[in-house]
Amino acid sequence: MVDAAGPHPATLRRVLGHYPSGVTVVTAVSDGVPVGFACQSFHSLSLDPPMILVLPARGSTTWPKIRQTGLFCVNILAQEQADLCQAFAVSGGEKFRGVDWRLSDRGSPIIAGASAWIDCDLVGEHDGGDHTIAVGLVMGLESDESRAPLIFHRGTFHTLERV
Ligand SMILES: Cc1cc2nc3c(=O)[nH]c(=O)nc-3n(C[C@H](O)[C@H](O)[C@H](O)COP(=O)(O)O)c2cc1C
């Protein structure tokens, strides 16, 4: 049931949480420092031209730094990376401490052990309410076929089992 004021945020979160997804860490290098944040809202958008979407919250302190670089890398996390995901889901601190990473050709961090990464140029931003719809043009990408993805569903992490 939805009253005139619309759904309660907790209801929205609970119901939408029934839609399972993978989890990513979106990264860039800002003033020589690697930055990133955990981001479930990642979507494929276009094959030609190759484009993807990420949806940073308006309150994200990391996204403005990434925006400034005009570049970002989407790291699709593997099932072993739930702790790493949590580390990137906090505001502030040195999130990359203890994280093994390297630079992509365009200069954004690729996190070791990720199941795939997609290196992007930021080509557009659109209003998405309390989030921003950020469009990335894919400039490079790679996947590790040996790794299973980390799944986020109803507020907790899961692993994928083939049915
Ligand atoms: C599983 C999971 C999924 C998340 N998905 C998103 C998301 O899609 N967009 C977003 O802005 N924040 C998302 N967050 C929250 C951010 O990671 C968190 O608010 C952010 O790291 C805050 O740090 P910042 O201020 O450095 O940006 C998610 C967190 C978790 C644990």
C-alpha cells in the first residue's frame, strides 16, 4: 500500500532489495590518491557506442572527486570480496589500505581479484533524484572467467549457485 505521501523509504528499500544484483567498486585517482566507493547500482546501457551507468548518491563524498577526473573504473567484485566491499562502503578513511591494485591504461585503479573491470570516460551526468545517473563510455574491459560474482540481495551478501 502507498499513501498520498508515497512509499516510506524503508519500504522502498525493503521491496527493491528483492531485486538481486552484483556489487562493484567504482574507482579513480584523484590528486594522486586512489579513491572509490561500493556501488550496487551499475547497469549496462548501450552496445554501440559502448556505455554503462553507475548511480552515485548525491551525498557521496567520493563521487565529486571521481567526477573531477572525468575517468572511472567499475570493478565487479568476486565472491571473496565481501569484506573489501564493506571497506569501500564507508565515508572517509584510507579505503585502499591493504588493497592490491594497479592502474588501468587510462589511469584508474583496477582492484586485484575482481571478477571483471570496465574502464570508462565519464561522458554524461543526469538528474536521478537523490542519486546521479552517471554515464560511462567504455574504453577498456576485462573479465576473469575463473571468478564467481559477489551477490547483494535483501541487504546481505550471497554467492551465486548454478541452478
Ligand atoms: C552493497 C552496497 C551497495 C551500495 N550501492 C551504492 C550505490 O549504488 N550508490 C551509492 O552511491 N552508494 C552505494 N553504497 C553506499 C556507498 O558505498 C557508501 O555510501 C559510500 O562508500 C560512502 O563513501 P563516500 O562518501 O566516500 O562516497 C552501497 C553500499 C553497499 C554496502
